[in-house]
Amino acid sequence: MIQPVHEIAAEVIRQTGKDKPADAALREVLKSLRDLAPFDATEVAKTVFTYYRWHVWLREERGVEAKMRLALRLNQRFQDNEASVPLAELRAKAVPAWTAAEMEVTDDWLRSLQREPKLWLRAKRGTAASLAEKLPGAEVSERLPDALRFAGELDLFKTPEFHAGEFEIQDIASQVVGLLCDPQPGEAWWDTCAGEGGKTLHMSDLMQNKGLLWASDRAEWRLQKLKRRTGRAIGHPKEFAGERCAEPEARRQVDLLRLHLDQVGDDGSGGSL
């Protein structure tokens, strides 16, 4: 028998702690529930992160379930009417006290922290408009040329466009990083904390899949995911190697992947693993 969504979310929250961040706990719990429907898994994730978005408001409540119910009520009230939470309360609870000394804390930015997060896609270079026509609910960003906001009902992971490598799910702030780097074809770059490679793949696309990219991370399993994502996004690079290396400053062992992208065509052709 499948557990109710809120019970599963509460279990994720209980497993979260100093040594296990919420995303890791969420991944472990969902992996153990193989029969959970994708829609329910999405609701579990939304519930967990709603809880943490409002966690400062929950300190007087006792027990995970009571805290979670309060978080859901606060969230629904705020989504219905943002003025229901005074700005002074947001300044006191939504961000640390030192924030105002380091940056401008605008009213809209404060409210944005408590809004439901938007889902952003990154299309292959120059294809955002055509991709939006294929994905109902996708809208091209006015600020970033290859970014699309998605508000549709499709399971994006099952779309032909996803499997063809036409887009990646990537938040807009991460997309800005690649544009600020502005990598050019034929250059060599090192993504020193690559994770699963969202920014690495974006830089590859900006380099027209020509050049050298180094991607390192402390977690080997993340780089294995990058390897699979690379095959889907750009085809197999000319060279894709994994090795261990020492990070000089931190003196830690990291896993390093070398992507040699020369002679990989824009369609991903011409390379081999």
C-alpha cells in the first residue's frame, strides 16, 4: 500500500539533518518507493521544500506533521495574497539578519523568496522559440535567449525533445553563470564543482561543442550522471575520460572528467567514447 504524500514528506524531513541535506534525503526516500506515481513524487518534493521555505515560522509548533501542516497553510495563504505576510515579517524571517548589510534587500526580492519556484528549461543554443512551439506551457524568457519558463502538465522526462537532447532542466540563475563566462569555441575551461554537469553542458553548447572542458566533483556518482547526460545532450565527445586527481588548495581527492569536444558536430555526430 502506497503511503499518503504527506506521510512520505514527513519521513523525508525526519531523515534530513546536518549530515544529510534535504535533497539527498528526498532522493533516498523516493528511490525506495518504486511504485510511487510521478505526480505523487512531485507533490512530495513540493511539500518538503515548502516546509523548508517557511521553516523559521514553524519553530513554535511541536512535531514534524504539525509543522508541515502549518507550512502548507502559510504557503497557500501567501500564494493567494502576498500581502498576507507583512514585509517586516519577511525581513525578519525570510533572510538572515546580516543580509541587509551585504546587499540591497528589495521588497519584491523578499516576496520572491516565498513564492512557488518557477521551472526553467535551457534550450540548445538558438532553438528556444522552436522548442516552445513543441512543449505546451513553455514560454521563452524575455531576458535570456535560450531560457524557457515551463508551466505545463507534461512529464518533461518522457518527451521526445528531452531524449533528443533538445533541452535541459536548469534554473535561470545557473544559466546566467554560463553566459557570464562567455566561453568561446576552441577554449579550455575547468568546471571545478561540476555536480551533475548542468553548467558544464551549457558551456559546451556555448562553445559549439568545440574545445576542452574539465569537470570535477567530490562525488563520483554525480560525474557518472554527467557522463550519461553528455551522451544525450551532445552525443559522445571525442574523448571522455575519468580519473582521480588532487585539488591543490583543498588537498582533497576529486573525480575528474575530461571532455575533448573537437570534431563533435552541432548534432553530436563525429565523436566516440
